[in-house]
Amino acid sequence: MMIGVNTFRTYVMAWYEGSLQKVFFAEKQQEEVIKQICSVLAGYVWDMENLYVREHETAFKKLVRLIEIEKILSDDSGVEVVV
């Protein structure tokens, strides 16, 4: 039971920290990633085939960091970065 609770907690905390919004409103989105995260938010918190369940905390933090880096690079250099 705690696997599901801890997984969902990661995304609830991300909502309050503002990082979940960064993912959903990023300029460039990968459809599969959004589907996987939406699946978690819909309650599929025990689907260990989903990276965003299996490695919920680290995978989500890495995704947010990539989005932040992409934004910095595209704002600073005008170079488009694909994540």
C-alpha cells in the first residue's frame, strides 16, 4: 500500500512546489511522458512498468531539471534543445 501512497505523494508535493505545472506547461512535451504522469494522477500508482511510478521521485526530478535546462538554453542562446 505504501508504494502507491509514496508515489502519489511525489506528485502532490510537485503540485505544491510548482514543478508539476512546469511539466504540463512546458513548451516541448513528449506525449508518452505526459500519458505516464497522467496515468499516475488517475490512480495507477502500482503500475511498475511506468517509469514515473517505479522511479517516481528521481525520474520526475530529472524530467523537471531537463525542462529547466532546456528553457535556460533556449532563452540564452536561441539554440533549440530537444529533450
